[in-house]
Amino acid sequence: MAGGLLTVPLVVIAARFPADGWVIPLQSSLTSFAAVALLGIAVRTRQEYTASLRERAKQLEIERDQQAQLATAAERTRIAREMHDILGHNLSVITGLADGGSYAAKKNPQRATEALDAIATTSRQALTELRRLLGILQNDTHPDTPAELTPQPGVGELDQLIDGVRAAGLLVRVTVTGDLEAVPTGRQLTVYQVVQEALTNTHKHAGPDATATVVLCRTPEPVTADITDTGRPSPTRLGGHGIPGMRERTALYAGTLDVGPLPPPNSGWRVHLHLPNDEDDRL
């Protein structure tokens, strides 16, 4: 339309003036037209750029909200896993000790007293771990308040763990091959937590007459943990946060975790952990 409006005066000028007289008006009109066209292009480009910035800002807000939701979900999962490790294991041990203590109270008061002492020790340990976890969470909210931190458990604490499980009534046999104390701390924590979860599941689901075997091996680089029991396989063993939590920790070190019933003719359940060599931890 703008081109048509510009053409009309040019035709009038060409008809009114001689052949050499309309060149200058034509040049002036074309110059004005070009200036207006460039101005229009600049304005439109600016509008499109502003619109793209607004759309980008809106998209960034959406992505920020999504990232916040994902971070919140991940934090909830982490807290649920930590609470499961603390409460699931310790309450399972306390329940076993309480059942055994009440059974032995009439026949063997000394055993009942030992069970009560073990319950008190396990309860204090659970409270200490809960305070540590809550202290970390509070420290995330109030960065100026230092949290009381304690070292994460490793293979050196497995004896205490297994003693507690045995006191709760589960017979556990342990075999260790290789120098596990030299394994990096992160891998030690993974081994500890896998053994803890496997024995807790055995105590909860395998039945009263079940026994467990723990075989830890490092020859020379890969670390393996094989936890088996003689209890009955149960679909409930696959529920909850325990097994997914073990798989997540194993994946941190590119390891593998096999969980399931023992192959026939054996009867029982097996958890097998394999952590590859630790070259990356020594870099």
C-alpha cells in the first residue's frame, strides 16, 4: 500500500515536468521512502526482540519453578532414605530385643536385663543419628548455626551393627577377606548401608528361625558384599525405600546390586553388592 501511495505522485510529476525535470523529485521521494522503510524495519525488529526477551524470561521462570520442584522432590527422597536407614534398622532391632526380653523375663531374668540394656543402647544410638540428621537439616535453614557432625559409619562399625542384630535374635555369620579398612570412605559407607539394609530385611521378613551369612571380600581392587539368609522369600522384601536406596548408593560408584531369592534348590534370599576398582578415588 505504501508503494502505491508513493507511485501516484511520481506519475503526476513525470507527466507534469519534462523528461529531465522529474529526476530530482524522484530521488527525493525514493530517499524518503527508504528512510521510512528502514525506520519501520528497525521498529519491528525492536518489537520482535522485546517479545522474544519476554518469552525467554517467562520460560526461565517456568524452568526455575521446575528446578525448584525437582530439588524439593530429591531432598524429600534423601530425607526419607536417611530416616528409613535410621528408624527402620534400629526399630527393627529394638522390636526383636523387646520380644526376646519379654519371652525371657519369666525364665531368665538376666537375659531380660541384657535385652533391656541393649534396647537402651540402640535407642540412644538412634537418637544420636536422628539429632545428626536434624542438625544438618536445620543448618541448611540457618547457615550461621553450625551443626554437630559425626563421621559416617564404615566397615569398622560393622561389628557393632552385627552385634546389635545378633542381640535382637538373628544368628549372623561373618567372613571378611582382604583389607577393607583401606577402601575409600564413600565405598565403606555404601558397604555398611547395604549390609545394614539386608540384615534389617532379613530380621523383618525372613522368619524366626532364619540365619544370615555376610561375606565381605576385596581381592585386590573390587569390593564385594554377599548377604544371604535361610528365610522364606517374600514379595514384601521388594517394597519400601530400602532396595531403591541401596541401588542409588551403589550407582554412585558405578557398582551393581543384585537382589532376589536364591536359585533352586536353595531356599532363602540374597543381596550381592559389587563395587569396581577405586582408581577414581585416588586421583
